[in-house]
Amino acid sequence: MKRTIILALTLCVLMLTACGSGETAASKASSTNTPTVADVLNAENAKPEEKTGLTADQLPEASADDDVDLDLTQMNANMVYAEVNNIMVSPEDYVGKTVRMGGPCYSVYVDETKQTYYAVIIQDATACCSQGLEYVLADDSLYPKDDTEVVVTGTFETYEELGTLYCHLVDATIARG
């Protein structure tokens, strides 16, 4: 849940800052040969190489699969949002089930764990509220670029990290949304 909140807040900040002119004082300063404090800090806190880069065109087409326990792609927006809310409230009821869901995907790097997490974002019908569900691909392939519409299918599991219970889809496959 904490990661969901962090992801939602990160997305809100990104959306709010995306409307600027594009050139900040930091970007002006970094265009000179003299490094700024921000340049030094960013170099020291650099994220590991991200495993993202696939575009929607590079993903396979989504196909219907009867071996799915919960197919959120077949529900309307209100039902999907309600079901994801149920998943977050009672994750133990979904452990071991195969879940398919669709939406835009995003990644977020968490300094505390030194990991990048990948999630599909689900919005309600009015697009005012969103929830994300983390996924981990089955193989070591590239993840899609942020904001790519995808369909993810995987096995629902919970795990504990830094004293908090999280949930994600493991052994996931990803297709074009």
C-alpha cells in the first residue's frame, strides 16, 4: 500500500511539473562545463540502469486465455477499480490466483530498497482516482516504457519489505494493451 501511495504521489508530481517551459535553472546551469551541486548529487544517487525501453509496437498482441482466475480486462472501469480495491484490502483472498489486468504502466525507483518497481495503473470511470498493481516479468526481458498501454497476466503474491506487506503479480507476461 505504501508503494502504491508513493507511486501515485510520484505520478502526480510528474504530471504537475510537466507543464513547465522545460528549461529550469538547474538545466541551464548543467549546460555549462561547471558541474552544479545537483549534478554531483545526481551522479552519486544515480539509479541503476533501468530495464525499460519497449514501445507498444514491440509487444505481442494480447490474447484471450481461459486459464485466468480474475480477468480485469473484461470488466467495466468501475468494476475494475472496485476489484483492485478489494485486492488491496484483502490480498490473502487472491494469493495464488492468475490475474490479468490492463492499463498504462509506470516505473518508480525507491532509494530505500535501491530497486525499480513496475506497475500497471488502474483508474476509476471518472479518472479521478487511481491504484497501481506491481508486476514482475517472468523472464529477464525489457519492461515497456512508462505510459505504455499494456495487458499484464501473472500470479498474485504478497511479500514483506521493510516491515510492510506488498502485493504483486509474479511470473508475469506482458502484451500490447
